[in-house]
Amino acid sequence: MLGNSSSNRRPNSTDCRLAFAGEVCQLLFMVLLIIAISLGNLASLLVFFCVRQFRTPQSYLKASLALADLAVGLIVVPYSVYQEANMLAYGTEQERSPAGRPACLITGPIFAGCTFVSVSTIFLLSVERSIAVLKPLHRKAVITKRRITWLILGSWMLSFSLAVTPLLSVPNITFEYNSCSKMCNYGFPQDKLSESNWSIMLLYPIFDFTLLGGTFVVNTITFATLRQYHKMRKQLREEPQGGNRLTYSDVTAAKTIGILTFAYSVSFVPIAVFVVGTVVGYEWCRFSFYAFWILASNSCWNVAIYSVWDPKFRHGVREMFCKQMLIATSQHHPSHSLEGHSSGPACVVVFKEMLRPESG
């Protein structure tokens, strides 16, 4: 009844203008999101590559998170902007055109894979901080750059394998641009897809919330240890000595990762509700837009949280800009060139450092 009554009502000019204004606002939001995601995560990666003191195992994980978020800002969101700009300019829907599907077969798995990378990296960051807080004397032996590198590679391989699992396991499933969510989503013919095949989409919220639940457990243990540490420090009125001593950087890093975990969990709740509702049979057009774009905007939260809560990151940004100024000055005065400046591209230097065996 509701569908028939809404289809019989003819839209007037005011409704059309409001709809057009809403589309323009959504397009401007996407453009601003591209700028925020790209600039923030590029700054994070530049700090990692240019500031040698920032190349710690924890920073390797943060660089992996920034790279996944940057892929969303440079590949996924621009394609949505392109589709919506075409829609506004020509008034044609291209979400189910054969020409749009090859691009969606690229951007769709990238968005899903990078989302899984973000969740798994948050979990690894929490585990790394928990080891640093619980076993400060053993963390350098347990948390090595080589181990972190292999864990990062494993998380990327697992994440993108999960992203393409429905394409490989379910017939007639593909990625197509959706005019409701303004993104490339999994598309399947409802008349051909059995109920058991629909349930494969539940793999995503199960994976996300299993890792996020584990992350909350790890963070709870970490913060309980930090609380005990602060109580001990108050009783002794000085820093505990030996294996129980923690630095200010350890404490702030743990707090930062706790805040980051909470932010990511909040952004995953709407998308999980949407996926479960879709499997059950609901069609939420407007809600799908909010769910997917809250998740996409998550790609610029990590740098914002670092900038506010992590003094080490702010120090790295300042050091990076000071270093660039010194390099520019040394180019004008070759005789006063920087000593100890590593030769070769920064990415090559970092890659060699990641795979270098740890010294005892």
C-alpha cells in the first residue's frame, strides 16, 4: 500500500530542488572526505618514512593502518564522486551499467579489504601495547620489527582473501554501484540466491566484531595494569623500578589505541546492523548511505586522534618539517650538508630496515 501511494504521488518542483540540493551536499561531503583522508594519512606516512625515531614496531602498524585508509581516500571515495558527478551532470543512473562493473570489481574489494585491514591492525596495535605494558623488559625481544612486518603482511593477505570470498564461493554474485549507499556493494540476483548463500554476508560482521571484541578484552587487561601501576606509583610516591617501570609514551600510546578502538567500534555498528538487516530481508536505502559513509569517514579519524592524544606523533610532524627545512638549506649551502643523512629512496631504506634481523 505504501509503495503504491508513494509511486502515484507526482514530485513537484520544490521536491526536485530539495533532492538536487541534497545530492550536491553529499557530493561536497565526499570531496571534503577525500581531502581529509588523503592529507591526514599522507602526513602519517611521511612521518614514518622521514623521521627515523618514529620507525618503531608500533609505528609500522600505524603506517599499515594509514596505508589502508589512504587507499580508501584515493581509490574508493573518488569513484563514488565520479559516479555522483555523472548523475548530477547527465541525470543518468549508471549503477547497473556493464561499463561500471569492472571499476566496481576493483574499488569494491579494495574497500572491503582495507576495512578488514583496519580492524585487524587495531587488534595488533592493542596486543602490541598490552605486551609493552605487561612485560616492559621483554617487549624488545617479543615485539620485533621483522615479526610485526610478517604480521602486517599476513593481515593484508587474510583481509583481501575475505573480501573476495563471496565472489569465489557464491555463483552470480558481483560488485555493482548502488545509488542508495553511493558505493560499490555486493550485488546478487535475489531470485537466484538461496537463503544459505545470503548468510555468507554475515561473515563480515562476525569477523569484525570478533576482532573488536578481542581488542576490547586486550585493552581492558592493559588499562587494568595501568591502573595498578598508577596506584603503585602513588603509594611509592615515585616511579616503580625494574620490570614494572613504564614511560609516559607507553601510557599515552595505550590510551590512544583505546580511544581508536572505541571510534572504530562505533563506526562498525551501523554497517553491521545494515548487513544483518539486508540478510533478513529489509531494504534500507537512506540508512545504507549513513552506514557506509560513517565507515568511510573512519579513515581520517586515526590521524585526528594521534594529533590530539599522541605527543610522539606531534613531535614527529615537527621534526619532519624541521628536517625538510634543514635539507633545503643544505642544498643552498653544500658545504653544510647534513651528516648521517641516509642515501637512497626512503621507502627502500625502510624496507631494508623492516627485514633486517634484530640485534641482540
